Amino acid sequence: MYVSVNAATSADGKLSSRRREQIAISGDEDFDRVDRLRAEADAVAVGIGTVLADDPSLVRHDETHRASIRGEDASPPARVVVDSTCRTPANAAILAGKPETYVLASEAAPDTRRAAVEDAGGTPVVAGEERVDLSGALDGLESVGIERLLVEGGGEVIFSLFEAGLVDELTVYVGDTVIGGRDAPTLADGEGFVSEFPELALEAVERLDSGVVLEWNVL
């Protein structure tokens, strides 16, 4: 599976403020870019923290662009939530509507929560004991035809994917604002690396809106 991470950060690398509220970092040009990225993916993924904080639907994508590369009858990209204990609310926007939603959970997720996800229209994919085994979960997604995954956050999920060596590409829009705060989420949170840091190769730089888009391949 090809895993692409895309995010928008402030100039100081923050995804949001310490309140973890949604902040407009980029503008219309970048929104259009993200819609094209979504159109090229088989599925779009976020972590449970993003679901609980922002309640995204993940249904927006550039339909014309998708049709041009996948055909007129191409289904919308599926949606994925990384959610070890199945905390995704039954009324979450990410479970509503036609695109399939896969909830990546661990064996620690109570049966009642898994059943609630299924009743709300989602499909649990269980891998790992206490936390989601991302490698195993992505294998599960690949078995149902998902070969290109776009990950949009948050920082805990992105770090975990880098830690597992599963990221192929990183694209970041860097905006023209400073958010600050030691408790504000960053592009890659989690425990952090102290050695064997992931290495990146810069492939492209593009000015967009009032910021810049940086695109790296992961070595």
C-alpha cells in the first residue's frame, strides 16, 4: 500500500492551538489541492482525536479530477478512522452517507462499541491487542482493494505511521501564522524519535495562497 500524509501547519509546525480547535491555516487554493489529493486516493484516513475534535465527514473531493483518472463510474474515496477502542460516536459525520467507512481498532475495543460502529454503518478492522497494529490494519484495508491511502492527521497517527515505517510521501502546507504553545498538537506527536530519524527527500516546493507547499518522499 502507498501511504501519503498531508497536513497544514502554522509556520511553527502546529496543527492547531492548545485548545485543539479547528483553525483555518490555508485558503481556497490549498483546499482545491487537497480535494485533488483525495480524489487520487482509494481512502482518506484520520485519527479518532480528529473525529472527536472536528467531526469531519471526509466526503469532499474533486469529482471531475477523480473521474479523469479513475473513470466516470469511480466511487468516492472510502473513509478510515484509526480508533483503538472504537470511540467513534454512532452519530459521527464520518459514518454517515455512502462512502464506506473502516474503523481500525484493536482487540481491546469492547464488543459493544464494535457493534455500535457496525450498526451506524461502519466496518471495524481489528488488528493488534491494546493499540491498533497499523501494519496489520493496512494489510486488512489492502485486502478490500485500498491501495493508496491519504492520511490527514492528527499528529499521533502521523507519528505512529512514521514509527512503523509505513509512510511513503509527506506533503505539508506551511501557513503564514504562528500558533505556539507547548501543548499545541504538531505534525508528528507521540513519543518522538531520539535516534534513527526518518529521512526525507525534498521533491517539490510550491507557493500557494499565502504560504508554501512542501513535498517530500520518505527514504
